[in-house]
Amino acid sequence: MSDTESDIEISFQVKFLGRVEVVRPEGLQVLEEAAQSLKTEDNYSMEKVAKKSKVHLFLSVTGIDILENKTKFLLYSCPLTTVSFCAVLPSSSKVFGFVAKHPAADMYHCYLFQSKAFAHVLVSVIGDAFRASKKEETVRGGRDLIVEALRHKNKMLQRENEELKTRLAQSDI
């Protein structure tokens, strides 16, 4: 890896609270509604989120990657060009989130995290990375669409792999 500015990545370990589909691309109210939605989910969903709560948040000028803490399995990847809003939750200074547009569908998701010490710092850093990505947008050109298609394909294959592992484990019982 070279030391160019575009290769710089920052990583933080945070608690992943969940991802919620939202109807609007921005606003503090969107974050509040998403947080409330996570609190009222059924027990099965909350248990699933609790198992994958610790994550590494990798931030670069190209995007935000969310990796599971122990396995480093890629849970979500959001190009900065799809991020439309990022803020600390007004009702809780330890909770922050961002809204990103799905690269292949016309929908938005709010990703929520908790960090005891770094919530405000992370929001600021994401904002700085977003501004830096806007400067590089003209340089990258059409590569974004290809990268997004490959990331989407990768996610689909990872999901299929997990489903096959689950089936295999069930058939061994």
C-alpha cells in the first residue's frame, strides 16, 4: 500500500446497533426514528444484532466499510458517494449514524453505532472524508459503477455462502 492520500484508512472499533431502512435521505429526525425502530424490533432481531455488536468501522476517501470484529467478515460497504447524512443522535451523545443510498435500489438505510468516546470525532472524520471524496470524484470517473457492481456481487455471494453453511449445519444434525 502506498502512502498517497487516497490510500489512507482510519479504523475505529465501535458497537454496531443496526441498519434500518429509512424513507428520507437526511435529517436528525431520520436518525431518531431509526434508533427508535431498533429499540422496538422483536427479540429475534435484537438477539441477532447483539451477537454482531462489535465491529470495525473502516473509513477512507472512497467509503465506509463495516467489518465484524472477530472474523473481519464484511457486513456492509457504503461508498461515500452514497452517504447523504451523518450526525450524532441528539438524544444520546454516544450514538451516531449515517444514511446511505443503496447502490442498486432506490432506498436509503440508516446505520447506527455507539461509541463512548469517539461519536463526535467519527462524525467529523466522516464529514472530512466525504469532502475529500468530492475532490477525487472527477479523478475516479466511471470506475465507481464497476466497483459498486462488484461489491454488490460480493455481498450476494457472501449471503449465499452463509445460507449454504446454515443448510449444511442443519443437514448434519
